[in-house]
Amino acid sequence: MRNLILALAALIALPAFAQDAPIYVTRHYDTPAGEADPDLTAQGKARASQLASWFYGRTLKAIYVSDFKRTRQTVAPLAAVVGVTPETYDPRDTPAIVARARAAGGPVLIVGHSNTVPDLVAGLGGKRPDELKHADFGDLWTIEGGSTERTKIEN
């Protein structure tokens, strides 16, 4: 009887873990190498504008950024268009941001870094991308319903 109750409880709880809305993950856009907290390059700013264009017609419940200029600058044009104020998160705590993204109750965007994006995508149930190198800018992962789609944001 105990096992039956546990099985029923698990089935009832399943929808709480289901991801109905897409979660988007991208790395901050183009920056010069070797600087601690650089601004986006001209190419990075152009790509950030393209990100806003890509999201045209889509809604976002939340935008999450680490507390670095490059992540805030990556979403600035998008945030202005969709009217969402970016919220900061600690990039060292992947489980916490994964939980926040899932709890948001709608489509969200997380902007990470070369060393955090693979863990973010995998933590959200997506196919883990290969390790990112400095020059790997512009990829946007969409994780939804157990599938992962990778789109290149070009400028």
C-alpha cells in the first residue's frame, strides 16, 4: 500500500516538474579576450540587437544575468523591447538558477558564460553542448519538452 501511495504521489507531482514553456540560454556576446569585466565589442553590441530581433513576437517572463557588464549589455536591447528588467543570479550556483528559471512559470532567458552555459543547458534537461572557447559567441539554446535546439544569432 505504501508503494502505491508513493507511486500515485509521484504521478501527481509530475506536472510540477514538466517544462511547458521554453527556457533559452545564451552566452554573453562578443568581448575582447583577457579582460576581467569588459564591455561588449561593436560586434557584440550588433549581435545583442539581433537577439532582440530574434525574440520579436515572443514573450519572456524573466531575463537572468550574472552581475557583469557583458551579460547586462547582451540583453539590454531585448529587455527594452520586451519590457522585462533583468534579474541577477550567481553563476557559481547552477542548481539555484535552474530552479528559478523553472519556477518562473513562463519563457525565460538565462545569459551565462563560456564555463557555465554547458552546465546550464544540461541542468535544464537539454543536450549538453561541447565546451565553449573564447571565440564561441552567438549561440542560443532553446530547451523545451526534453528537446534542445541551437540557433546562431548573427549580426
